[in-house]
Amino acid sequence: MKPPKDDAEWARNTQRRIEQVEHPSSARVGPWVISTDAESGALIASHVNGGAVVLANEPEGEAEADTVSSGWSHLKVSRQTPQPLSPGNHMPVQWDTVNSQTEGWSAAPGSSTLVFPDSGVWLMTYNLRYGATTYEGCTGRIYLDGSPVLSGKSQPNQYLSEPSILCSSTFSVSAGSELYCTAAITGNTSTTVGPSGIASSDVTSLSLLRLPIG
């Protein structure tokens, strides 16, 4: 670096370096570079070997300067009492218990349709328990805005068993989208869904978790 020609140039250089320290456009942390997107304002981590991850989006709306928003959003509901299930078409599960929900959700006991409060990438986990042993095939599904997006099956062979189905995956969802879960059984057997007939503490549940990645 060339030495300053005079005091005025030295002062300008010093001021510029102070501003860069106080208001950096990026920062190096090991093999990562932390920066902000000029258009969206999102906080981004870029790796020196390639690739980038969105750490956080710019907060929406107006908020106090000291308000911390983690992007965390979660809902867990369950069916803890038996719900009758007749053979044939898929039947929506009515959630009789709201185990936990963060701000923005408006789930209430007895509802079957849930409305997403935020856009983003969501992890959906549907744990479906049948209340009696059966030879019949059973299916559980997650519907998003009226279309099936995830399905699981239990098809006992020659052994009588109590069906249990676990469906889990991630989906990009828009705020205002609606979700419901269904259960079905084939043949002529009526049964229940909700708590397991073997272990009543093992119940049907749905967990929705927004991942802070976009």
C-alpha cells in the first residue's frame, strides 16, 4: 500500500477503513464467507469450495429494532381418542389435541384442515396408528391444497398385525396453503385410528416444522 501523500489523504483512508470495519459487506469465517444479498437482503453463507446457503431472510413488516425473529415455526397435533374408520374412501383425521403451536398458527381441537401461516420449506411427519389388528391393507396420506403429496402403506400378509404408518418428507409451501391427513382401510373391516390398541400412549400425530433455510 502506498503511503498517503498528505494529511487529507491519510484522513480519507483512515475513515474508509473505519467504515469498512463498522459496516462490512461480508465477513470471512474459516472456509465460509458471510454476506447479504443486494436485492433480497437475505443473509448468505458461501463456501470457498463452492455452494451457498441462505441463513435467514430479511424480516417481513415493521418490528422493533431489538426484536429477534428466528424463523422458527412449529405445530404438533394428535388424535388421542379412537376415531371410527369404515372401509372404502380416505377419511380425514380430526385432531382432538393441539400439543404445541408457535405464533401464527390457529389450530384448534376438532379441526382436520390446517392452514400454514408462513411460506418456506416445511418438514412434515405423519404418524398414523390403527386401533385393532387386521389382515387388511391400510393407507395414510397427506394432502396439500387438495392434492396428495405423501403416502404410506401397511399391507399385512398372512400375519395378523396392528397397522402403523409413518410418512415424513420436506415440501416447499406457500402461506395460506391448506393441509389435511387421511386414513383408509380396504376390505370389509371397520376399525379405528388414533391410539394404538396395544399401547394407548402410542397415538396418531402430525408434526409440521418450518426449516430456516429459505
